Amino acid sequence: MKTLRLKAVDDDDLEVFATVLQSARMPLAEVTWVEEDQRFAALFRRFCYELPGGEGMQVDCALVLDRVARVETWDLEGLGGDGDAELMTIVSDGRRETGVSVSLVFRKGGLIRLETDAIEGRLADIGQPAAARDTPRYAATAGGDHHDA
């Protein structure tokens, strides 16, 4: 089976990332921002929506965003510690004079906001899919819309 590898350079690409990662769990211990390299990275355990019956399968997936000058978090207690957060979506406020603001929005109100001068990201599966530990709260449809599962 082919592993998923995607690149983002604009808002449309981030929408694809958001669809792929919807309802994915992000372990709080697996998030980092390397300020001197301007790199943000997070590990997710995503559902394999692209596979037939993929909502019953999960795979580890790395999200990397480069050119990140600043990171802010809200309502994510213990970032870098125990527990996890469930991703709802990824949104961008579009181009501004100072760059782009990309927000990772989590269930229960958590948020990570990344300030960058341009969208430059990668999303790649790590390893092979395995039986899901739980089921997605929301299921992605082929058109990119989402509905309650």
C-alpha cells in the first residue's frame, strides 16, 4: 500500500490537510516548534478516510510546517506533556501584509496558531495502517464535506 505524502503551498492545500487529519488525535508530547529553524512539527494518529472502510483504520502521520516565526496556543493544557487533542480543522486567515496565520482547531476549544510569511508544509504517513483504537467523531465525505458519524 502507498503511504500518503502531501505538500501544502496555499490555502487550498491546507483544506486538503484539514480533511485528511479531521478527527485525528495529536499526542501533546509529540508537538514541537524549533524557533531557530522556524519549523513546527506534530504527530497525529489519523483515520484512513481514503481507503475503503478506512474509518476503521488509523496510521501515524507527521505534519511539518516551515517558515513559522511564532506559535501561540490556547486551551491546550500540557502541550508537550501527557494526553492528546482531537483535531477538528486547519484554517488560514489568508494573505496579510505580515504573512499568513494558520490555526489548528481542536475539539473542546483548543487552538494552535502559527504565524508564517508563507504556507510551506508537508504531511506524510509514518508506517502502515492498523485497526483503529476508536472511531472518528466526524466522517469525511468524498466531496470534502463533513458530517456527524
